[in-house]
Amino acid sequence: MKKILVYLLVVILLLGAGMALGVYVLAPVVKDMGSNTAAQSKPEPVLQPLGKFTTNLSNPKYIIQVTVNLEFYDKKALSEIQKMDPSFLVIQDELLKYFKTLKPEDFSTDKGLSQIQDNFVKRINNLYGKTVLSDVLFGADTVITVMP
């Protein structure tokens, strides 16, 4: 009887040690699998060209010519906006109205440009009542000129 109890105790200890070792070895693998799943589920932004625009700034003697690209939050957001407004006329209108509130100095620094981009994204997201844009990108061909 004592031998059976000793064997049973040894088997239980070996099973417990094996389980502990399995948890120790597999825990990092399971954790990595979970983080990859979370990374894969993050939506991918979608870039949509809006076009080239020429308009006055707040001072009518200054005009800006800029190529604009919209970065939509994901494919679903782009699809929803395209269904409502296939030509993005609402966004174009808002862009032109916004540029008419700006001064040439607003475009003169990286910080100013970032602020313009952030403000425009907020305006569009507020317009639609949800996050549809994640960024707006201006082309390298952006020019501000003084009209004679």
C-alpha cells in the first residue's frame, strides 16, 4: 500500500512539474500570438487623392495652389463618404472655406502646417459627426503667391 501511495505521489509531482514547465514555456508564445492579433485588427488608413486647388487666403491678394490627399481612417470610412458624396464635393467646399481663413504665415513653419492639417481633419470629422479622416496631406507642389 505504501508503494502505491509513493508511486501516486511521484506521478502527481511529475504531472505538476510538467504542467508548470509547460506554462512557463508556452506563456510567452501565447502572449505574442495575442499581440499579433491585436496588431492585425487595427484598421489600415486609406489614401484618397482629392485634387489640386487654387484659392485665395484670408487676404485676397494671396492665393494658394496646393495638391490635397485625404487619409481616411479605414476602407469602411472611405466607402461611407463615397456613398454619400462620390465626388467629395462637401470636403472640397470645406477645404476652400478653411483656406480662406488662413494667412500666408500659417504655412511658413512645420508646426503651422501640422496645425492646419490637424484643424482641417477636425473640421471634417466634426462635419460628419465621427472619425472619417485620420490625416490630410499636402503635395510638395504647394505654392503661395501674391497677386499683382
